[in-house]
Amino acid sequence: MKRILLYKPAAQRELNHMDRTEAERIMRALEAFAATGRGDVKALKGALKGRYRLRVGKWRAFFTLDPPNTIVVSDIDNRGQAY
């Protein structure tokens, strides 16, 4: 089941500012998760309940799963600054 990927402006801005190879790596990981549901994904707890994070090396992509079949990427951040 392929899901549609939507990037919010903050996530798109972060991708535009980072190294091109890193940005492509993150986008490939998100596309793979959208296509297969596989990846280092974890549901967040507490105040961030309902959101998920995908770990890609030192980067974290935060997203929500919105029906029907949509992944909304809200933010991408460096591991040290993400939480």
C-alpha cells in the first residue's frame, strides 16, 4: 500500500538547507517507508502523541499518518536538536 508523502514548509526548508546527499538519503528513506511501511520508525509519547519519527543516520524526520494513506512530514532535524 503506497502512501502519499506531503512535506510541510518547515520540512521542505530544512531539506533545502542541508547537504544534497543527506537530503536525498532522507527523502529515499521516507519514500521507502511510504511504499513498504519499513524503516526505523517509532511512535512518540507524551505531548507528541500521534506523531512518529523516522531515524535516518543522525537525522530525524517527524510525521503524522493522516487518513487516507497520507504521510505528512512536519519537521526534519538533527538528532541532537530534535527532542
